[in-house]
Amino acid sequence: MKHTRIEQHIDDKISTKLNSGDLTLSEINDHLIESSEKFSTRSDFMDVSKFDLLSNWKNVHIKKRYTTFYVIHSRKRNKDIEWLMQNKDRFPNLSDGILFKLIKFKEKIK
């Protein structure tokens, strides 16, 4: 499995929850924290940087790759959602879902 599929999976879950209005940013953030903590306690988790993991992607066992990358990307999205919660009032005309899409777009153009 490619790391982009893991990113897409996490991002799609966040987008779906934001667009449906079922959960607030705070609740989504709590869910991300909880799931990343669960994954980081697994024996398959490795405490490495994203760069190191991607550099050695094919050499790392698939369960370790998935678990570790899931935690790395969840923590990244956690920081993004915290930023959204702090700066949401700067964009009064935009919904949470659109702001999240803008964050993803910003990453693509980097």
C-alpha cells in the first residue's frame, strides 16, 4: 500500500465528518488524537521521521509502514485542525470543510 492511500483514507474520513456536520472540529481532533495514540502503542509502531520512513518504504514491513505512517499523518492533521480551530474566525464566510480542502490544496502546491 502506498503512503498516499493512507493519507487519502485519513483525509477522506475528516472531510466526510466535516461536510456531514456530524462532528465539530474539536470532536474530530479528539478522535485523531485517540486513534494516533492507539496506533502508537502498537508493537508495529516505529518512532521515525516521515522522511526516514519514506526513504526506506520498501524495506520496512507492511504493518510497520502502515502503523507508523498512520500515526505520522494523523498527528499532522491534528496540528492542522488545531490551527483551524484557532483561526476559524479569520475566515467567517468559509465552512470547516472548505477550510480543510484549502489546507490540502496548499500541500499539493508546495
